[in-house]
Amino acid sequence: MKTTIFSILTCITFSLSAQTTIQWRGENRTGVYNETGLLKSWGKNGPELLWHYDKLGDGHASVAIANDKLYVTGMTDGKGYLHVFDTNGKLLSKKEYGPEWTENYVGSRGVVIINAGKLYIYTPNGFIYCMDEQTLNELWQKNVLKEFDAKNIRWGVNEALLIVDDKLIVTPGGATHNIVALNKANGNLIWSSKGEGSLSSYCSPLYLPDQEVPQIVTMTATHIVGVDIANGNMLWSHPYENSRKIHPNTPIYHDNMLLCTSGYDKGSVMLRLTNGGRSVEKLWKSDDLETKTGGVVKIGDYVYGSGDYQKYWFCLEWKTGKTMYKDKSFGTGVTIAADGMLYCYSEKGNIAMVKPNPEKFELVSQFPITMGTDQHWAHPVIYQGVLYVRHGNALMAYKVK
């Protein structure tokens, strides 16, 4: 009997620990979702709409998912609210957390980060709020701009907070305290990195655990930087600056190669990490792939994404940066991928399923997003065969399996 109970408890524990947590651009920030058995085309009216909710308030924050609950923020009357749904669309909780962004392109920005029973929300005003996942009670809060003597930026700071072990990584962008690691349990400072001392630039950092020196990589206003996760020491930096000094896309990493892309006429640069991650060298640069906020994805030996100024969709060869095609038949915007297909969400409000093909932009199906308000900027999410699309005050769930 004891053996049976132990086996059951072990299975339950394993099941809980193995559950998928969706954060910024999937499980690991690549924009590629680990889904299988998805539809390979949609009807002329698009996939089936399972449910929708149209009272989120203002914002562009994407959906986060953990333990079969959906978390998304929005702003009403200047106040930020966390909304919690089950996967059937039932609103389980709504919790005010503090003031939100009211100056320009108003509303919430950053995706909720869920880790070890806690929720973390980062607002454009520089506040981090930590809540208990079950009760939504606030555990701690901190204004990192004020505490670390940093200036806010044009449209309010925004990044998906990164948690590695006990460290919560955020980029205040101060001249002295540029990138910091906070204790995720209480918000206390663990280490501070001066970096290059340039302003934050909307970039959500990436963790590279496979280097001889495990490190955090991010982009600030003027540089791409790598810092030691253990102590915050800067390992390397590479100049990277555009006309507005903003870089909202998380770098894409594979086999020591790091692709960084940005809009505002900057293009993309591929770096190779060398000497165990202590230095980098530039492999190639592309003026074509210059995605402002939509992200890119790597599929096989190629990378796919859009160029905001040229208004083309691009495919580039990963190792060389060679442009394989550019296509203007579909409005540019966000790129994610799942089950061997690309999902492209244009700023004009259409979603397309595209077959990855280095020879051409092979559009398979498309449909319009007709609900919601303001800009089509939130990155879609795919979870258990459902495509979640946030458009301003509306959240929609489409059956894609």
C-alpha cells in the first residue's frame, strides 16, 4: 500500500513539474511553440472561434499560461489589472496591481512571468509587482527606475523579466546599475552590472546556459552585451544602435551563433560567441531583415521574419545571412511558429498560416481579426491546440488542432 501511494504521489509530482509554462514567445523565448497535430490549413473563414472576452482594457501584453490558467494584463481608468482565465474562457480572477501607462500608446505591455508559485508583472512606469500565484496577494514591489537611478524611455520601459534559479533579471538602464539581478523571493539586489551604461531598449533578455561562462544576453540602446549570470561581470559587448535606440526583439541563439535584429533602418547582425562565451565576432550583417517588434523564428537552416520599413517578409539563410526571398503580398508584423508552420500576424489585423519555404512566401490560409481595439501588436500564443490572440481590449481563442 505504501509503495502504491508513493508511486501515485511520484506520478503527480512528475506531472506537475512537467507542465508547460508559456511566457514571452513560448517556453524558451524562441517564438517556436512545441505543439503537434495542428491543422495544416484553415477554411475561408479561418479556424473555429472557441471563445472571446472583450473587457481587458487597454494594452498590448501577450498571454502567459501556467497550470492551465491564462494570465493577461490590461488598463482601465489608468489602473493596471491582472486577468486570470481558465482554458474555457471563464474569468477566474481580476486583480488591480497599480498604475499603468497613460502617456502614449496607452496600456499594459509586458507579459506576466510565472515561476515557482509566483507571478511577476513589470510596468512601463518601472514597477515590478510580485504576487502569489494562488491568492494573487502582493508579496513585494519595487520601482527599479527610482531605486537604480535610471531614466524612463520614449514609450515606457518594457521587457519580459527573466528568471534563472533564484535571480530575476531586469534592465533598468542606469548609468551605474544598468542590468541587475534581484532575489526573486523578496526583490533584494543580488548583483548589479554597469554594462555599457546605456538606456534600456525594450529588449527581453536571453539566458545562454551552454557556454563555458553561462550568461545573460540583451540589447541596450547602443550595444549588444553579454554578462556573467553568476556575478554580473560584463563578458563582451558589440556596438548596435539605430536612429531611435530601441531594440525590442529577443536575440535568437543556436550553436554559438546569436542573431540580433532591430527596426528603424538598423537591420540584423549575426555574432558568434568565442572563447567559451567570453568574446564575440561578427559573422554577417543584413540590411533586409529589420524587424521592429515582431520577432523572428529559426526553422531549420533559415530564419523568417518581416522588415518594417521595407514592408516585406524575408527568409534569410542562417549561416550566411543571404536573402532567399522578399515578399510584399501580406502585411508585415509578428512571426511565431508551431508544428512546422509559420503564423504571421500583420499590423493590419490579419493572421496567416505560411509554409516555411526558403524559395518563396508560401501563404496557405489567412483570416482577419475583427474584434478588439487599437494596434495589432501583442504576440499570439499557441497552447494545447488553441491559438490565443490579444487585440487591445479583446482576447480570442481559436481552435487550430
